[in-house]
Amino acid sequence: MNNTQQRILSSPAVMAMIASQTKQEVALSSRIRANRERVFHALSIPEYIEAWFKSPVEDELRFLFHSVTSETFRIDLFRGMALQTRVQSCCTILSSEQIRYSWKITSPGQRVDTVVDLRLVGSFEGCTLGLKHIGFRDAVESAWYEQVWRRSLDALCRLMEK
């Protein structure tokens, strides 16, 4: 690689473009003014997850939630009447502060396995929820799920703070 190519590749604009193209995870945190144990239950019980998990664009998309067992659930994403994506999830409690969702995301002709790690730190007065979702195929998919998680965590905060 010559000096000109090195300068082009190391320019801030190109570096930002490369970084945005390679980001294949979602990492977020939220401060929730609610008892950590209460938030833990909302994160670990499928029937409660349905109350706060949201589509990024409600007018065009809708999620249908199906509780399968006490640890597994399925989320079907519809656009109009057509099924776009199905998420099969297994919820595993790793400790009193950490929950993991193992997701199998299936859309027409594609399947990807991802992992969502949720960690709670806090006490009776409030807690901080850290979320990391990894395993996406590309930056576009990662960006879409980042919108899902931002909207969902906002809904969780509102629900828990009541």
C-alpha cells in the first residue's frame, strides 16, 4: 500500500465509514428508577417481556408475542398481513444480576443466531441495565435492532417507573 492509499484509508471520513459498516453489535444502558428485583422479573419472564418489547416503527410493523414455555418465547414481526421475521428465544438466568436471551432470527431465506446479554446493577431505589446484543450479519441489521432496543428500553423504563 502506498502513502496516498494509507492517507485515504486513515482519513476521519473513511475511518467513520469503515467503523459504521463493521459495527455488528448493539450496546446500550439505561438507568431505571425501580427496584432491581422488579426489573429483573420484567426481563426474565416471557409474559412480562411482551409488555415492554417494541417494534421500532409501530405504524408499519407489529410484533406478535407468543410465550412457549416458562423460559422460551417467540416474536413474529409482521408488515401488514405478511410475516417478515420470526425470533425464537430462550431466556436463561445466569445469575441474580444477569440474563441471556439466545435468539434464532429467521427471515425469508436467512437465519442468524444472536445473543442478548442483560446485566442489572443497583438496589431498591433504582438500577442500571446494561444490554449487549451480538451476532448480527451486518451493520444494517445491527442498526435496526439498536432502534428496537432503544424503543423497548424506553418502554421498560416508563413501565417500571409507574
